[in-house]
Amino acid sequence: MSKKQIVCPQCDTPNRVPEERLGDHPRCGKCREDLFSNQPVVLTAASFERHIGGNDIPVLVDFWAPWCGPCKMMAPAFEEAASVLEPQVRLAKLNTEDEQMIGAQLDIRSIPTMVLFRGGKEISRQSGAMMTGDIVRWTQAQLDT
């Protein structure tokens, strides 16, 4: 029985969940909240590394800013993609206006930009607004390679 480490989207606590139970609405052992809510996790500089490096599942991060029209347009599609991709992939959002250091460290030059991480390392990125089906297909294609 293989276990996956899943970081709680509410309290940032790592949890060990049997792989075959990921789809059974597991709850955090600390705060008792759902580990998967079909909503992107809002990341900050304080929580970024914990989620990127602490999850045993891939993490897809939408780098965005509140003034960005295409970012606003893509936001509902990204949320909808969370309901399709979870619990195999954690979706997260990082506001590059609030967290400029993270954007600079990762060389985010345009927004929206989605970056897919696995095992704490970037495996792919895609810039530009996408619709739900495109986000899902792109993510699955990157994980299949």
C-alpha cells in the first residue's frame, strides 16, 4: 500500500494518504479540513515551497495578477480544471503582484503563466490564457511524457 504526501490547502500541514484513498475525500489530520476541495490553493511566499516540494502529486501553478485581463478571463477555467484534475494534480494560484520575489526567481515574464511541478522541480510551463479543456489536456500531456 503506497502512501502519498499531500499538503493541506488550509493549514499547510503534510499528510500521508494511501494512494488508493486519494479520491475518498481525505481530511487533514491537523485541521480536519478536506485535502482536496476542487478549488485552486492560494499560495504565498510562505507556503510556496511547502506545497511545491511537499506534495507527492504534481502541482500546477497559475501565476497571475489582479490587473491582468487574460488572467481574470482564465480564472474560472482554472478553477473548473481543478475539479477535473484533482486528486491526481494539485492546482494552485500565485499572485505575482503580491509575491514578486517568487515570480522573479522562476523568471515569470508574462502572465498568465502556468508552471507544472513534480517532485519540487519544474517540468513544464505554458504562457497565455487557456480554457478548461485546454488546461486539462495540456497538463495530462505533460505528465504522460
